[in-house]
Amino acid sequence: MTSTRQAPSQDRPEPWGDTREWIERATAAGQLRVVRGATWQADIGAIAEMLDHTDDSPCVLFDDIPGYPAGRRVIVNCNGNPARQGITLGLPETDANHDGLSRFWRDILGRLEPIAPVEVATGPVFENVLEGDAIDLTAFPTPIWHPGDGGRYIGTASLNILKDPGSDWVNVGTYRNQVFGPTTMGLWISPGKHGKLIREAWFDKGEPCPVVVVVGADPLLFIASASSLPIHVDELAWAGAVRGKAIEVVRGKHTGIPFPATAEIAIEGFMYPGDLHAEGPYGEFTGYYASGEAQTPVIHVKAIYHRNDPIILGCPQGKPPHEDNKAFAYLRAAQIQQQLEGAGVPKVTGVWCPPEAAERLMTVIAVDQAYAGHATQALVVGGQVGAAAYIAKMVVVVDPDIDIHSLSDVMWAIMTRCDPARDVTIVNRAWSGPLEPSTHPDHRDFNSRLLIDATIPWEWRDRFADPVVTAAMSKANRERWGWILQPDAEDPRG
């Protein structure tokens, strides 16, 4: 592999190198707590759920987990607030906020040039190499994340790395990985996802599918792995561009698949056609055990590579918003806006994917209407671009004066600018999957979409009622009187 380096911007800190350096920076910023003695059976999952549903909660590193040696750790909630997302993305502290994150993703997606991974001879991940009788997936403190889960899920923020049998395409995707036994684990993938296409290509040839599963990735590589990139895009090269430095990779001894040299834990193995195992249920991102128990291909582990004192990266799903919703809302919104504009929809002034709607179930688009049908164009296209199409439920288009990041403002627009008979459309037979709880269990390949035009009607926009408070008025009021909302602020009027 070759590497072309893109220098980080002058105001960005030097990129951190691995999970451990990320932890150092989060600790220095007062963003990480160490919790000792929490059990893998119940405590870690319960704490992770509490963190997800508490504003500005810390990242937590679990150590001294009962039944395991000290140093075998689990980390959760890495990207759960803007401050830590700023650390992950290498932003200056002044940009680690809502506006800074939105600006970063819009800017970098507009000029991103992938930096190919660079292959190295070895790396920290090879500090321990387990093969043959030494292989034991249960040697890691994998939690039971939710009380109703069918087992222990070692992969909730995992990088599942598969290579296409007919090309050089290497795909990195975040899917779920349940531990079945010391040498076997699952790989459950929703229909239509790139990893499933690759796996089926191997099985169609009657050949085993090689895979490397990294369950100790760093927080940026997790974002890359789960970021809904277009087909054939190299997620590791994409992550290199975001970081501003090539990702160093090594190759698996048995599969030849490249994976990060600084990974905490990497699991190498093969899946075989027709070899299935009962998997699930698992508390998924909609907040339900929607997919139940099903049969999934089995990974037969040939080797486990891990660093000394390895760390599992956890991002359990469940009732939204959870950690990844809070991080991916910024990226997904920027992707949708870029794809809308690329499809020819003009004057898109903003896009938001509310974390409260699991960041993928609802999209809010603001357009500065320029012609009849403009809002409808944004609705139809915005609901079906690559970053928005899978399992979504609702698209809302509003005018630029609406704060798309405020659900109360969006609801006000729906209630006062939308007439249901005129402005609400339902699209049927859209791309869905087993995780969609509201559709019949036997028909979850498709779902419907609600498209809501909550803009001022184009035909009589010059006769629409005037608002009591405009966005400009609200902004001016806060600039003058916002100090009242801060308990310790002094009256600036002197």
C-alpha cells in the first residue's frame, strides 16, 4: 500500500496515535472516569445506559472487572459529547462544540482526499498472538449490555473487515458480534450492507469468507466504520484523511486482510457457506429487541491478536439517543447535505439528523425556496440519498428561519405551516430491514416514509401570517439578555 500525506491544519493539535493516547487527552481534559469493580454481567451495561441518557456524561473506562485480571478493560461513551468528539477529530478546544462540529464536517467532506493506509511490518497489536488451543474469546470481559440480550456481544463498536473476492476492495463495517464460545462468534449484518454483499459473494463461489474483527478500535476508526460511506470507498483511507495522517496497518497471518496496527484486539477467522448459529436477540438502535433470534454465519477464529492490557471499545445500542447518535448526527447531516447538493438541489441552508430519532430515523432539511416544487424536490431526494435511505421514517423540510436543531422549532413549523392534505406524502416500499419494529415481522425488508413539507406555501408566501418572534429577534434578545440565564454572570450593563 502507498501513502500520500495531507498535513493537518495549523490550528489543529497533532493527531493522537491510538486509543491510549486518546485516553490520555480525554483524561487531561477532565472527560474520563475510571470505574473499578463493575461486573460484566449487569453493571457495565447498566452504567452505559445511564451515561447515554445523561447530558454531558463522562467517558468511562472499566477496570478490575470481577473474574478478569486487572488491565483487561472496557471503555464506553467515547464520543458522547462535543468535547470528546473534538478530541476524536483533533479539533482545537474552541471548536469542540455544536457549531464547530457542524462546520468541521461540512468543510472536510467538501475537500476530503483519502489517504491510503500504509502497511508496516508489525505493531502493538502483535504483542500477544493466540492460535490453536490458546484461542479463547471468553478471556476478555465482554459485557451483557442489555438484560434481554441473547448473549455477550464483544462487537458493538467493532470494525468488521472483509475483502471482496473479485477485486481489491476492502470494506470496514460496524456490525454486531456475539460470542458463541471460546473459538466461535457471530457476524450479524442487515440486508443491503456492504459487508453482507461481500460475504455473499464468497459464499456464491462456494468458498469460505475471510474476516478480521477489530473489537478494540480507536474512536475515530469506529466513526469511519459506521459512517455509511459509498460502496468501494476505503474506510481506513477516509479515516486517514479526517485525521490528516495515514492509518498504519498490518496483515492477518491467516487471511492476509489489513487491519490497524495499533488495534487493541483483532480477531481473525473464516465463515463457511451453510454454517449457521442462533444469534440474538440484541437491544438494537431503535430501542427494541426487534430482530429476535435468527441464524447467522459463524466466524471460526484462527487467531486472536491483542495488546498487553487490552481494551474493548463498547458502543451498545438501545433506546435513543445513545453515544453514536450524538456523534453521527453531525456527520450524517453533513453527508446528506453534500449528497443533496450533488443531486442538484440548490439553496439547502442546513440539514440535521436529531439524535432523539436515533440520528437516522428522521431528517430535517432547511431550504431557501427558489421555485415551485423546490420543497418537494428536497423531500423526495433527501429521503433517498445514500446517507439517509436505510430504515428511515420521516423527512421534514422547513424554511431557513426555523432552527433545524430544535425539535420544538421544527414541530412549530409542522403545526403552523403544514396542511396534512396538501403537505404530507407517504412513500411506500423503501429500504428497511429486520431492526424496524413498527412493520410486520414477516415483511421488514420494506417500510414507508413520511414526507412533511413544513415550509410556507410557495403559492401565497407573500400573504402568510407574520411571526410574533423572528429568528433575528430571538438572537438579538439572547445577545443582550443571555447573561440572565447564567447563575453567576454579572449584569454587563454596569
